[in-house]
Amino acid sequence: MTLLKKIGLIVVCVFFASAAQAQITIEITQGVDEPTPIAVVPFGGVHASDGAAIHEIMANDLRMSGFFRPIAPADMLSHPSRQEDIYYRDWRLLGATYIVIGNISRDEQGFALEYELYDVVSQQRLFRKITRGGTQAVRDIAHAASDQVYEAITNIRGIFSTKMLYVEDMGVDGPSRYRLVKADIDGARDQVLFSSSQPLLSPAWSSDMRQVAYVSFETSRPAIFRHDLVTGTREQLTNFRGLNGAPAWSPDDRKLAFVLSKDGNPELYTLDIATKKLTRVTNHFAIDTEPNWTPDGKSLIFTSNRGGSPQIYQIGLASGRVERLTFDGDYNARGRVSPDGKSIVMVHRENGVFHIAWQDIASGDMRILTETWLDESPTIAPNGAMLLYATQYNNQGVLAAVSMDAGLKFRLPSKLGDVREPAWSPFPK
């Protein structure tokens, strides 16, 4: 797609309309050259009771993608909400390529957004859709509409309705120094799920987004916990001596893979959530760690130094056959498989500096995606087009994002503490 091939440099700070209380905001540092102008016209009808204008949220979503340049409402010559009120000549004068118009109304559920996308050049309507939500779901309605507009234009599924997890270190000793936070992918609606005086590590989503797993040191040694986001209940799953770390949900959410050193050496295990049956996966004198499931649930990729330096390997769960996947560089770790199973991203060391790299599994071709330093903990968007990772900026731990072609980059610094250990959610179901 031509948009993904255009690489340029823009510097713009995006502060989301209803994210005044959010601890994370987005700073786009690199986007495509000549992003497509799009007009998200202020919608007619009633307005959301919380003051969060849906058209503003949508415009900021599309701006965050890096591929679009929303036209400010103050620059628009008119604010049509019906097809017959669109004068294409006016929009061509503004340079708009696409127009989004619509109306917001109330129904028995809360709000209904009826919106339409138009191509200015062809003067054709591309779609008409209705998105509904409760009175507290204004941002959900806006993100869902943004996803539809983005996909209609780019043929890539939008990720504006997805969520992220991250760990925030407030830097001051106390009962809430370390906090596990859930937020919209734009940083808004941040919610502290759990806080502790002891470190929290490796948050991971279940595929239905109803549960997360993570490592907590609250029991004085690392232990893996399962946290139900619906009920708020927590369950400690491991209490073994030594290392208990790096939990990863299976695609069907029936198992967790993780690393244990209870027998003296770090090895991979799986745990059946229902039966609590523990199964050892690897058995090698080297260190095996950081498991991640392949999309078909039949294999794990993992980090091991069994070849002399940390590299990425894959093991079949039925056969036990191990295959080395990475060979470039003297350090490759924290591998994550793309949603289509065809590539991996990882932490790659080059010239003594840690970057995030992408590799095609079949060909072995590798591409360096980041130019920052001390990059770690990559996590891939469910559409496979972008990834989040942790890095350092101005001596602070921040999150950053990069597209798989490295054409789009943005940072997500926190207003409070250092942020790290990101986990990008699956698509909402």
C-alpha cells in the first residue's frame, strides 16, 4: 500500500480531547510524508453528556495513525450532516480527500452515531454505518467509528478500540509504588488494576480480554497471578522456589506458558488453567525463558542461550522438536510472533545498543525498526501493523510505538512515573 511506503518527518504533540486526566499522552515523532487530508465534520444532533465530542476523538485517532491530517473544524467552510448539504467544490478547495459526516441521537441504550464516509474526488459515498453505545461509552463509539473509517480507506483493520497494559513505577517507596495500569491505546481512561510496594512484571492479556496474568513480588519472591478484569478477583498460580516468570496465554485461553526454575534451571512449562496440570516443555542445561505462543497454539517461541548467546527458538508442543530462528547478531530476545504467524519481533543488540527488530520467519530477513536505545519488551498490535515497546527518553522510562515498516513512530510518555512492560490487547470481541 502506497501510504505505508511514504516516509517523512513531522513533529506534533497530540493531546486528546477527553484525556485531560490521562497519565499518558501521545507525541508523534515521525509520520508518512504528505498524510491524507480528511475532514471529520462536527456531528449534528445531541452531544455527549460528558463533553467528549465524538468527532474530536475520531480526528485524533486518525491523526495518531500517522496516515491522516484531519482538517480543523474552524477551517471548514461548512458543517454538513446530510449528503445533500455536501458541496464538493468547497472541500476540494480545502484539499480534503475524504469527508466524514453524521448525526448523534439518543436511544434506549444511550447514544447512536449514524455516520457516512465520502470520497471527495469521486464524489461517492463509501459507506453508511450506525454505532451504538451506553451513556458512558462515548469513547467506545468514537473509536469504533474511527476503526471503520481507517479500514475503509487503508484496507487494514483499525486498532483504536484496542487497549494496553503497562507497569508504572512511581519512583517513591510506598504501598502503591508499582502500578499495573489498563488504558485505551491513546492513553485515555487509564485505570489502576493493582498496585504494590513490590515490582510487577510481564503483564499479558487473555484473548477474550477478560483476564490478565502478570508477575508480582508481593510474596517476597516472584509469583504468577491471574487477574479477572470482570470480577476483580486475583488468583496466585505459582509459588515455586526460584524463578516464576514471563506468563503467556494460549490462543484458546485454556493454558498459560511460563518459565520456572524450581528444578534448578530455567525451563518452559505450561499450566492447564482448569485442571492446574503442570507440563514441562523444555529440558536443557541452558536457560530457556520468555515463551510466546504461535497463533495456531501448536508451538512456543522462546529465548535460550543454548547456542552460546541469547537467541530465539521454536519448539513444537507435540513433537518437542526445537528449531533456531535467529542468527544475526549476538543477542536476540523477547520474541513475539505476529498475528499471522509469519514474522517475529524481538529485542536485538547491534553495536552494543539494544533495538527492536523484525524478522521474516521463512526467509530469515531482518529489519531494524527503532533508533532509540535500551529498547525492550515489544508487543504487537492485533492487526500486525504496529508494535509498542519500552525505551528511555530524557532519562525517563516511556512507551513508544513504531509501524512494521518503521514509517510511523510515536512516544507515549507518562506525566507521573516511569512506564514499562507494555502489552497490546487483542481486538475486542
